[in-house]
Amino acid sequence: MKFAHLADCHLGSWKREELRKLNLESFRKAIDICIERKVDFVLIAGDLFDTAYPPVEILGETFAIFKKLYDAKIPCYIIAGSHDFSASGKTFLAVLERAGFCKNVHNFEFKEESIVLNPTMHGNVAIYGYAGKKSGMEIAELEKVKFQDAPGLFKIFMLHTTIESARGNVPMPAINESALPYANYYALGHLHIRYEKQETEKVFVYPGPIFPNNFQELEELGYGSFYIVDITNGKAKLEKIELKLKDVVTIKIEIKNALTATETIIAELEKHELADKIVLLRLYGKLEQGKRSDIDFSRIENFVKEKKAYIFLWNASQLETVEQELDLKVETQNMEELEKAITEKYMNEHVSEFNRYIPSLLRVLAMEKQEDEKQTIFVERLVHEAKKVLGLEENVVEKNKAEEHKEL
């Protein structure tokens, strides 16, 4: 038996057309490989789409790709992920299923305090599935999951969640593998990592996304991937399939002077062959001179285009501005006293006629929404009080009186 394990396709996720196209091409290539390798079936462990309601053009392309798999008579089994899940079940995964292109194996029933999963049979294989949900809400439910037994069959459990051993240091909900019902192969999705864990008779696999889903993933992964799994005598042989469509060039530059940064960046880019490549520029460091807006990213992007790059992305989230520390010592844990001290310091250092309004405005902005008060009413009350502090309402009244007197 030989099957393919895909996850986290996120079709339609990228806003940039070039990367949205690559994402789709990566998925198309994966399905083409599945057909060429004549796998017995395909598993997609959640997040086929980036949303429950993807754009029409993405749907059209996706249906055409699934049609190729259907024509090759290769069954496809899916579950929803945290992105394409809908509590109502009204997603385009259901449309794909009704078209006969795939089978959603998220099939369960409640029995006493347990969630019992019913298997989908494929020859001598029992496939169980449980959908991923927003914010890891599936974790508590998975702890109650049991299988409707299928004795003597090879068991596959498809789930879109985080398992404890693969979480690392990321602070997110996770389930310990020991809490899951026994299966021979755990077809995982959700974590965008390539992860394999093989025990004596159990295998846990995250295949990674079909295509990197953001700037950091392009840096770390570079390309998409999936797995082809060959089962012989109950043993799983894993083969990672790499989906390299474009080379990624990552350039990291420490910047201290924003005023000269543009020339520095272009000089560094000049050293690299960028034609038809995904070019990533990450800037980091503390700016001792100038500010981020002094860097001419438009000029840099034009330079990269002239070098015939496929696409250029930059990230300056690690570029910090050195700010003067607030020299303020207040020995108190009272927030009102601390706020008063900070306000007085600001007013002393920034002398202005407007300063006389600051304490009163702060009191207005500290107003709380009353119980059962509608948001619109609360906002109106907030604006009304602020205008009273600034004397704007009085000015309007005086203006109206002056206009009435003039007419008389």
C-alpha cells in the first residue's frame, strides 16, 4: 500500500499574485506526482484552503486539479483545518465532496462522555479523522476521542492539531500523543514544520505546508513538501517529496544608519544573482541615526526588478529605533499616581496651551462603558464629554447665538 500525505495547502492565502500563483502551482505539482507515482490514495490533513470561503478564481483552479486526481481514479480523503473549518459545515470542502472529488472523514458520534470516531474504509485500511478548530479548541475534544474499532486493519488517524513532542517552545495548546487513541499512522496537519516521529508500531508525521505561507516560512523552509508513505508488512517507509519551484535568496543586513541604509542595501543586493528568484530582505539592528522612513524601499524594489527577480519581499520588524529612556523615578504601585507623574513630566517638557486640557481629557478617556449601554451610545457620550472639556460645544452655541443676533 502506498499513499500520499499532504497538509496546510492554504490555497488563496497570499495577497501577492506571484506567490498566490506559486502556491497553486506547488499544489498542482504535488497532485501530478501522486498520479505519476500511482499512489493508492491521497490524504489532506486540513487547511486545503486558507478560508472556508476562498476566492472564485482559486476554487476554479482547485477543482481542475482535483478533476485530474479523480480521472486517475485515486481517492482523496480530507478533514477541515483551523482555517477552512466552519461549525455549520458550510464550506467549499463540502462542495468538493458533493462533486465526488474527495471524502471528508470527519465522522463521529457522541456516546456517553466520549466522542467516537467512525472509520472510512479503504481496502484493509481504516481511516479516522477529526477536524482542526480555531485557537486549538479541538484539543479538549481530542482527549475524549475513541475509535469505533476496526480489528485487523491498518489504522490511520488524520488530525489537524498540535502534538506535545512537536510543539517545541511555542506557547500554544497541545495534546500529548499518549492521550490519542492507537493508530499505526498519524497524518498530522497544522504545524508548518517537517516532522517525523517513529515508534515501534506508531508513526507521527507533519509533512510541512505545500508552499510557505509567510515571509518567515519562506526564510526557514524555502519550498513546500509532502510525504509519500509506503506500507510493507505493517511498517511505514517515509519519503519526503520536495516541491522546489523557485530558488529563495535571503539577505540579512544589520542597519545602524538609516540615512545611508539605501545605498548599503543596494550594494549588498548587487553581489547576488537574483534573476527569477524569490528575494527576501530582512533588516535588523538599532538605528543610531535617522528613522525607518528614511530608507527608500521603492528605490530598492526597482533595483531588484531590474535584476529580473521573480518577486521581492522585505521585512524590517527587527529594526529598532533608539529612543531616549524616560528618566522618571516614582516609588509607588498606584497607577493613578504613576499616570499623574508621567503627565506632569510630559507637560513640563512640552510646554503648550493645550496642556491645561490633558488631565480632564485623560479622565474622560478613562470612562467605562456602562452595563447594557450600546457601543454607539457610549461613543457619543465619550465624544460629548471630550467636547465639553475642549469647550467645542460652547463655541458652537456662541456661534449660533451670534448668527441669530446678526439676522435680527
